[in-house]
Amino acid sequence: MGSLEEAVVVITGAGRGIGRAIAEELGRGGAKVVVNYSQSKAPAEDLVAQLQQNGSPESVAIQADVSDAEQAARLIEDTVKHFGRIDALVNNAGINVDRTMKKMSVDDWNKVIQTDLNSCFYTVKAAQSYFIQQGSGTIINISSFVGQAGNFGQANYAAAKAGIIGFTKVAALELARNNITVNAICPGFIETDMFSKVPDNVKESILKRIPLGRTGSPQEVARAVRYLIVDGGYITGQTLNINGGIYM
């Protein structure tokens, strides 16, 4: 793409955590950011106000539960109606419901697969016709090292995140002819609200597993997203690991 100035970027699940950091990073670069949220209306609107004051005056918040195909399509359609185009899509929305398989219900499985994996298909399915018409586009899917290495008590989450990697490769193959790049980012343990709730003894155990000896920051993931959008024109079908070495 070459520049973030005036680029229209949709970020799903952008109200907090990694999604928020991505929105802030792209907004500072002059992108028109669509902050998608499902239920976190107040954080999303607060983020938009912040973006509008810091280099992205046209940023907007759009409510849509992207685990629902119709709502995911509406998110893309509303974006194009508002801005006239879409230049980049960052599939960041995700949840986790951690239980061993013995205790995991069918509903626990379906909720995570629907939100973390199926939502990527729904948004890409809706956005690809606009990208094809424009002859360009950037898609970035946020996966996880758990989708590569597995993690105890996260069968649903690992399956969804592994599925994202496979989906990314196929989408990259199918869309390359239209100058559309598709890549995945696999963060390791990142210092978010979710991680802050982990008991201290568990955090200590996690840190011992990370060769660099620390967790990552949301901003480190956000800068990788910016790199792929601005300078990743010859990168597609790839998985970028930002994990401190926990999975190599």
C-alpha cells in the first residue's frame, strides 16, 4: 500500500487489547479506522474520540457481532457506504472459553469456533468483492501461537487459531491474482487485560517457557500489522510469529 494516509481500515474486536493498539497505531499514521465492536460500546466510542484527536478525524465505531454472517457482512457494507472503499481488513475479534475436553461442552466449542474462526470467513467473504473491484487490498488475520503449538485446556481455541492459518493460506492463493495480500500474525503471550487476570504463580510458569523472558506488548503486535499494510506488498500467505521464542 505504501502509506496509511487516507487508507480505510476495518479492525474487528477493536475496543480493547490488541485490537485497540492496532487502531491507535494505524490511526496515528493517518488511516481512517473503523473500530468494530460487539458489546463494548463505551470503550469503542472512547477509542474513536481518541483517534479523532490524534491524526484520524474520520474514524468511526460500527457495532456488529462478526460471529454472525449477516452482521459481519453489514460491517463491511456499512464501511463502504460510509467511506466509499475499504483498503485493509484486520480480523482480530476473538474469545476464549478454556476447559479440558472432558469438561468442554458443545456450546463452549461452537462459541469459540464461531467467533474466532468463522468470523474471518464471513468478513473476507463480504470484503473480497470490493477488494477485487479495486484491484488491491490487505487482509491480516490475528491467529495465535496456540494454533501452532497447542495449549492445555484450549482445544477449541487452538483449533480455531490453527484454522485461521490454513484459511489464510488458501485466501492468499485465491486472491493473489487480484493484488490482494492475506497474512496471519501469531502473537504469543501478550500483556492484555485477559493476561493480567492470570494468577501470579501461573504467570511465573509462563515466563519460564518464553526464551526472551517476558510477555509481549499489544503495541508490538500493532507495529507488525502496520508493517504488513504499509510495506508488505510482496508478502502473502505467511505467518508472522511475535511470541518471544515460545514457539519456533
